[in-house]
Amino acid sequence: MRAFAVPEPTTTDLAEIELPTPTPSGTEVLLEVVRSGVCHTDTHLRAGYYDLGRRGQMRLTDRGVPYPLVMGHEVVGVVTAVGPDVEGVEVGSTRLVYPWVGCGECPPCLDGRENACPRGRNIGVARAGGYAEQVLVPHPRYLVDIEGLDLSWAATMACSGLTAYSAARKVLPLPADAPIVVIGVGGVGLTAVATLSALGHRAICAVDTSATNLAAAQELGASHTLTSVGDDVAAKLQATTGGPVAAVIDFVNNERTAPVAFDALAKGGQMVQVGLFGGELTIPTALLALKMITIQGSFVGTLPELHEVVELAKRGDIPRIPVHDAQLDLVGVTESLDRLAAGGVTGRIVLKGAGQ
């Protein structure tokens, strides 16, 4: 099968490669990729490392990620073959893939939190992902029925939708008029604004450097917007929201945005850090205690949460974010990742498989 991969850790150039088409065994399921979303996480994976500030870099090779690296974790596919132990899914059915696969044996996995598995085998990271003609999924429980949904939009739910929903759930419930700030309203941030609004929250302030993104956030339910340029962004944020805020969800999470989030919080406020742009945060330890602030990291979400997101979408309770189509080939993957890394993509890019 054809795949579009980073061939080795010494380069960021993608290449078209040939891999053996997997033959599913046991509980494995093979799907033909018909949609594959392009996530900003893939730009970090392509670079080969995460920025840890003064601690340097955490490289993918240090985490045991294999090369060639076939990325792509927002996958919709058509089942083409199943292992002999598979039940509950038929060849020819179209499914959304939950990619955050754990070991299945540790306490987080047994508790239904495979995204917290310390030995995770995530599809598109440790396992070959959706930037390929086929993708192999280890068990049918990771396949979600998306009947009735637009395939391109549905693909984004495996990461963008799930990440936004899980982060929103971490700050809720709050009074509907308690200010919640969403920093960074690209694809995932826009989904978070739409999700918070769908869940009944009214006071949502979107923060971004892009006027286009902020306009889209208003259409999806943001009550206030702030262009994050210049100094004293935390003070400008409080002026916009009418005072310190109850919660901040930061989809950028770098050395510039994280201090803004901390400084804007009210006493007892919550700070949920989602983005992987890197760097570090230095905070006064006394204020952490005196303001009783909660700082929490959030990485994607659980399989039950993905089912909840899909059900919300099927009921029409979540408005669709902008989706831009491209082709699932070497040019499409490369140009989409380049566009995303350069910024300026409002919403999500989704690649269409051959013949789609």
C-alpha cells in the first residue's frame, strides 16, 4: 500500500513509500482510508520533537516512536478485511477510528482512559496512521458509527472534536455567565467554542492573533473576542470579560499564552493547558496557593467521550466548524502540513482518499 511518511528522524521532508498491506489477525480490522484530518500535532511530529523550554527537546526517538513515521490520526475508513476474532463490524461499513490506543492492561486503560496509558500505541504516532491507503486498527471497539454525518467533518471528531469536548468538560459545570476564555481558535479552539456554546455556556471569550479566526468564533458562539497582540494581554482580557475569569482553556500553551492564562484567573480559577507549542511557565508559588488555582493538562480524550461527541453531532447540537478539503497524496499531505505550520488556516484541513 502507498503511504506518505517522514522516512527517518534526520529529515522533515515527506516521501511516498510502499508498505506491505496488512493482513488482519485476531481482533484486528483493516480499513481503506477515505478521510484523514490534518492536525497541528502532526507538525510537531514532523519536526521530530517537543519544545521543553530550558529542559531542551523531547525527541520522538527518545519515546520509541518508529520510523518511517506515517502520521494521521483523524481517520474515517471503509472496512475491507477483519481478523477471525472480530465481532460487531462488517466489511463495507464506514467507521471513524478512535486513535488513542493504550496497552489495554494498565490501570488507566482498565479504567477506560486509554489516552492516559504510559505505554500508548497511538495510531498515527506509534502505529501507522491515516496518511496512507489503508490503516490497521487493533480492535473493533475503536471504531465508531458515524452514519448520517458528513465524512470530512466526522474525521475531525477523532482529535479536534474529542480534544475540545474533553477540555470543556474539565472546566464545566460553571454558571452559564461565568467567563471562560479560549486561547487559540484555530481548528480545535473553534470546536471548543462551539462545544461550550452547545453545552449551554453563554460567556465565552475567544483570544487569537487572527481576525478571521475570531470572526469564525463569534459565529460559533463566542460572546467576546480579543486580538492578542501587544503587551498586557491579561489586563486587556480582564477588561474585555469584566474582571478575572473562571477558567481558561489554552490551545496554544506556550511561553506567551500560559502566563496570560494564569494572570487572568479569578480566585479558585481553572487553567486547562492543551496546546503543544512548547516552552515553559514560571509562576509565583505563593499566588498558586493564595488564589487556589488549578492547573491541569488535557490530552485528547477517552473513547466514551468520543461516542458522546458523535452523538452530539448526530443530534445537531454541535455546529460544524469550517472544513477545507485536500487530496490524500504526497502533495496534499505536504502542502497541508506546510499551511498549518505557517498559520492562517481557519478550521480544519481534511484529506480525501483516492477516488473520493
